[in-house]
Amino acid sequence: MAVTIAGAFAANYLQEGDDERRLALRLAEASRKLVPLLGPALEHALMVQQRALVRQASALGSSLQEGRLPDSQEVAICFADLVGFTRMGESVDAGRLGAVAARLEELARDAARPPVRVVKTIGDEVMLQSPDTRALLDAALSLLAAAEAEVADEEFPQLTIGLDQGEAIQRGGDWFGRPVNLASRVSDRARPGSVLVTEPVKDAAGEEDYRYSFAGDRKLKGVDGPVKLFRVRRRSGDEAE
């Protein structure tokens, strides 16, 4: 955290012609003002996460009545990947590359309204999770729309997004299991600028608010047998009626 604060300070307050003494004094003054704010900020972030976990746990029913959490839960998982991020790294500097990855995380957090949450970001990839499949699909489509707006306005890669649902295990804030692996593989198969889902996601989300097109039975790396995949978008107002 100290490194992050120092990096943010350097990016915003470093002035041309600074020597080590002036820079150190300015950093000390900024730290004096910022440190008292960290406690409330961290407490707020923790409480937001705890409330989300409590809401999720409240849906576990009989397992809670037995005084335990189940080893696995039915969840929906989403992966969103920046297209051509590795290739982009060959033509832009590290600062620009980091800014693109940071912007992806910002867009994902804006789209992830409870019960959807951002699980983690890994460079050019972000993982989201929700016990509510429709909520996660809505978040994925909102994330795609926000990213497409960024693509139109500035140098920002398109996204590929994949979703699956099924039984997964939570450990240390992360999720493990078949839907995690499958959602990642599905994202790899999606066209740039599209959301691709498995049949369980399609069945759970329904067709009232979404339009699907069959993308084929695909063989995915590390997955037994072909997997039915569907491209999805929101229905227009006229279609929804």
C-alpha cells in the first residue's frame, strides 16, 4: 500500500526541477494528510465486502440452519479479457499498458452492482462472480457497452467476455471449480466485442430480456466433450415488449 501511495504521489505531484529534499518534504506532507483517511476508507471497503458476503450467505438456506457453510455453491462466473493486450505491450510503454489494465478494472467495478462482485484482476483479464445469473449477465453486457464506448473514444482494446455457471468452491476470496475454468475458456472463444455464454447460463437467464444466437458446439481446451455456446445481447425495447 505504501508503494501504491508513493507511486500515485509521484504521478500527480512530482514537479520539474525537484531535488530529493523538496520531493521528500512534499511526500511527507502528503502522507501526513492521507494516513488519517486510510482507516475510514479501508473500514468502508471492508464493510461493503462483508455486506455482500452476508447477502450471499443468506441464500444458502438449509446449510446455514445446520450451522455450516457448504463446500460448494451454485454460482455464475464471468471472465472479460482485453483483446490483443500482449501485442499492445510491444508498441506502447509500460505506463500506457498499466493505464489500460487499470481502466478495465474501473469499468468492471462500475458494472458490478450487488450481488455481482469483482473477484480479481490479472493483467488483461477481470473475473466477476454472482449467485444471480441474470445479474451477472447484465453486468457483463454493461461492461461490454462501457468498453465499446472507450474503444470509440480512445485507444482501448475490445473485450471478449465468457460466462458459465455451476458448482464452485470459495477459498480466500477466490473461486475454484468447473464454471471458473469453463468461463475462462469461453471468453477465449468469444469474438472481440461480444458476450458468449454456455447453455446453463442461457437457461438460467431466460429469453425475456436477452436475444441469443447459437455459436456452435465447441471443443474447449481441458473440457470433456463439446460445449454449446451462445452469443447474447440485450433485447431492444420493442423486442422486449
